[in-house]
Amino acid sequence: MSSVLEEALAFTLGNEGGYVNHPADPGGATNFGIIQKNLAKWNADHPELGFPASVRDLTLDQARTIYRSEYWRWDAIGDPAIAIKLFDIGVNCGTGTSIRLLQKAINLLVNPPIDADGKLGPATLGAANAQPPEALMQAICQAQKDHYQSLVASDPSQAVFLKGWLNRAARIPEVVHGI
């Protein structure tokens, strides 16, 4: 496994923590960032692995297995810090959202814009890798912040999470090992 993925796991687990079942969280019970619905889907797809039925009983190693398989999409991103940030957004918001936020971030930096379709194709990857990493990181952080604020604007019950989300949006991974 790549050292970038290991660093992404460490970064994201630092944001996620352990078991939580907040009544305002539409995702419901969560452990290590894995929601109950995603664990149930995983178990239906991989019954041979014998993962627990409840996220409450999920181990850290089991969460890592799910992350590696279901959330890591970033090998073609040239800058490791960008890859880690996108992985973290994908865990928090879904991988489709992380791709759309990357596309929105790119569109803050380029003209003409690319299509923000949530697909990680060659146009998105090429545009992402062509940007100066520091500028792209700042644009991703801004797109992430805007996303969280729009979530709260459309559903005020989510305001309880906004401070933590904005802190998460501001966090920039420090890459230790590189690629």
C-alpha cells in the first residue's frame, strides 16, 4: 500500500475519531467515519470477511480495509497533500462530492471551466495536476467550506456540525513521506 494512502488514513482518522451517534447526523451511527448504511452495504458485498453488523463493533483495521477499497481514488493525483485532502473529503461527504469539490476548485483557477460532473476522468485529473498545488489546495479548502455552509443553509439542523466542518475544511495535510 502506498505511503500516501497510509498518511491519508492517519489524517482522516484524526478528523473522524471513534463511535458517534449524534441525533442530528443524517448518516446516523458512525465509527471511524464509516456510517451504518455503508457498513451494511460492505457486508452485503463481502459477507466472507465477517465484519460486524453494527458500526459500534467495527475495529480500526476493518475501517481501514473499507477505506482502502471504497474511498481511495487518488493515485493519479500528483501532489500527495491534494490526494490526502480529497480522500478526507470523500470520507466526510462521499467520493462523488469530493470529486465535484475538486472540479469546483479547479474552476476557481481555470478558464474555461471543466464540467463539475462528479466523475474523475482524464479532464479532471489533467486539470488538477496542471495547477500549482498550493493554489489548488486553497481552492479545495474554499470549495469544501462553501459546501458545508450550503448544507447548513439548506438544513439549519446541521448547524451543530458547522464549526467542526469548517475546522476540517481549513486543515491542510502535512505530507511526511511523499510518494
